Amino acid sequence: MNYIGLRGEEIAVDFLKKRGHKILARNYSFKFKNGPKIGEIDIITKHQGVLHFVEVKTLKQARNIAFEKVFKP
């Protein structure tokens, strides 16, 4: 992971902790049994009995970009 991505995750973790989230895992990789890695979840938290799976996107520059343009299905 590059410095900007790591820094973005650190900011996200601080943000979540300040709001009462318990950090359960970071950069959690998963795969099917005996298979290759198929994905990663940046941050997993628990808050008020609910699990949260967080994907962090960090931009190099602050821009006036609509949320929908950064996150695409």
C-alpha cells in the first residue's frame, strides 16, 4: 500500500474511534477454502452491536467531486 492510501486509512480509523467504533480488523484478506485471495476489507468495526465493513478511498487532492463519481458499483 502506498503512503497516501495508508494515511487515508489512519484518518478513517481515527474518525471511527472518535465516534465510538471498536476496530476489529484492518486490511482483512479473505478467500475461498484452499483458493487464492479474492478480496480485502480495509477496516472492520463494531458500533452499537452492528458490524461495519469500511472501504477507504483516498484522493491525492481535495476536489469538488460528487460522491457518486468516486464510488462506482
